[in-house]
Amino acid sequence: MAVNDAKLTVFAYLGAEWSPCAQLVLEEQDHELQGSTLAYGLNYLKRPDAIEIDPVSLALRDRDRVRGQRLRPVNALPFFGGIRDAAPDAWGRRVIETKLRVPANSLPESQYLLHAGSERVGALDVRGSLTAGPSAGVSTWHTLEHLMEAAERIEEGVPVPAHLEAIFMDGTALGGARPKASVRDTQGVLWLAKFSSLHDRMDIPAIECAALRLASEATLTVPPVRIEMIGGRRVMLIRRFDRYWSDGGRLPDLADDPTLLVKGPGEGRQERRLAFNSGLTWLACDETESRTMSYGDLAGAIRRYGHPSVVRANNVELFKRMVFNILVSNDDDHLRNHGFLLDPRLGGWRLSPLYDVMPRASLASERLLHLGVGPEGRAATLDNALAAHAAFTLSERDAAAAIDDVWRVVRQWRMHFERFGVSAEQMDRVATAFRHVDDVSTAALRRKLP
């Protein structure tokens, strides 16, 4: 079979407008991606505010090196990580396939990219030509019930009627496998709405929202999250942390507003975008290799690609996230569920806020995370985590203090979940996900805790 070249134009959101960024060529054989190349635009490279698509294969540290060059992904990968992060994942693909009325996984990658829409994650858009405009924006708050109904129909594999077709605009660019859509609230702020699934045995939106708020109590960086009742069912809303509002003046200090999410519309502020990369991109591997990677590998990537001023703090935070995932049995911690943002205040990359945390109930006494933890591999124990302290450039004493910080909050998870509005019945259903320190550590480790 012949390999076809799909030529696409990548746009980057600079300041408050779209600018042509690069030409992307995807080498496709039917629906299989064989390879890809990318050339940054010469005018784009002249811009002082030009942003790199990713610091691994498409870095702009040396613009002379990439000027006029057609670049290929590192490690002989078929896809650039930074472009893949702007493509729809499992749910977005299902929405696109329903819209186009085609079988699952039957489209070439170029079609998924083109149909993802301009509200995709990060600061990129992919279009068919240099003259193509952005797609329409997402729906407003009042459409949530329709979006939820449309998501259910897609899950059931039945047609979506015309009055519910907003899902084809609001749900196409999103990652993960669960039903979701982007919406704007009454002030115009962009949120990700995560719906319950037809197959859920527990109140997933309420539990995920509570888990993220618990992580925030444990000093982890978490975007605003909330629960709304729509049509008698809970919907979790998480503010899109790849968007912020600014009047173009001086931005708040990182210490005062680490997420850039404190301010919203008003007083002449415009919505702006932050470039996003996943952990999969920074470790330059295929999705099938995710389980062979570790938190220590991510910490090393932060030291290579993160802005020097935040590397230490980001490694501490990453270590605490690993400890939190051990204590709440969140084994959905694959590389796509770790992210990085290009922060204009730094002129460099930093760890994104935490997202996609779901405690998984289990009766197993020995549990694993998706990523490697320490010298005992993926074993979800605090001893394994503490033994990896050097990978995060932490002393054993500082790592033990970080474990203690997280444990002091998680051990009171029921009190916090009740305060966050989770019912006693739902808490009982998820209770076995939460580990007592005695179950995941030795006495020797516990003696090291402050």
C-alpha cells in the first residue's frame, strides 16, 4: 500500500492571537501513521515571542539549528510528542468518529488532528492550510445537560440528534477515556466538565473531585474543582489550567499565583493560552512504553527541560504526588496524566497542576502504581518511595518530611470527603483505596517520619 503525505499547518497562540507556526507532514498508510516531519516557519522563528512545540524534538534553544530544517521525532518515533499532546485521546476520538459516522480507530491521524477543534489542550491548533481559520468556540454553561445527554448517546453507540450536536465541538479535543466536554461559565472562563459513565458503580465525579481537593489539602498544586448538579446527576468541573486571563501587563509572581488561575475576565483582561506537554512527550516514548518508566525518570526530565528556578520545587511536588498516589491507590498515573506548562513568567517549562486522580478500591494487600516508584519497581509502598529520594535530589530526611506532610492529611480522608459533600455510602464504596501508613511502610520507615 502507498504511503500518503498529509500536509497540515500548525498554529501557535502568541499573546492573544493565532500565528502560523510550522508545516507538519504526516506519512500515513491508510489509518496507520508511519512517520512525521515538521519545519518551523521562517517568519515564526524571527518572532521574539515564538514558543517551542516541545523541548525534546522541537526545541527552540538554538533557532539557527532548526531554521530551514525538516525535523523528525527523536527515538525514531512516528509522532512528535508536542503534536500528539494537541491531538484527541480516546474520548475525543470517539466523539469525532460518531460525528463522521465511521468505525472506531478507522481514521488516519491527520483527520483526528484536523477535527479536534481550536479549543484543544495547550497553545497549538492544527489546520488544513495556512489560510484556514480557527474552529468555533465551545458552548456555554447552560448547554451542560445537552452535552451530558449527547455523551451518553455516544457511549451507547447510538446516533446523536441535531439538537445535541454541540458535543461535536465541545468534546473532540479532549484526552482520557471518560465522557467529558469543555464549557464556558457565565463569566467566560473555560472549564472541563467530566460526566458520570453509564458503567460506573460509584459516584466517580464526586469522588474524583474530593480526591483532588484532598490533594490540595496535602499541599499539592491543584486547579479549582467543583461539583454541579445537572439533571439530577453530578458533574465534576475542573478549570482548564492551560488558559489564563491577562491584560498584557505584569503577571503575578509565581509565589503569589503558582497556577495563573487567580484572575478571570474583567478589567480589560483577555484569555491567553499556555503550551502543554505530557510526561509521555518529555520521556520521548510510545504509549506502550509508559509502564516501563518511573517517577524518577520524570524527575530527571524536569531537571533537563524544566526552568532552573522551579526544578527543585517541581521535583519535591512530583515526589509528593507519588506518595499521594500510593496512599490513595491511584494507579491511573500513566505518563499522559503528568503534564508541563510553558510559563511566560519564567520563559520556560514547569510542572502543571495535578489532574486525573481517582482512588481505586481494592482488597489486595500488595498494590502497584502504573509508573515505577523506586528500587522495588512499581510496588506502592512508602519504603520503596523513600528509597528513591536521590532521584528527586532530596535527602532522606527531606523525603521523609514530605511523606509525613501527605500522610497527615490523607489519614483524615473521611473527614475531608464528608466536608466536600461525599455521602457515607460512597465513602464506604471507595474506602479500601485508602491505605493506612502501617499497611504501606515498615516500622523502620515510620521511625524516620517527623
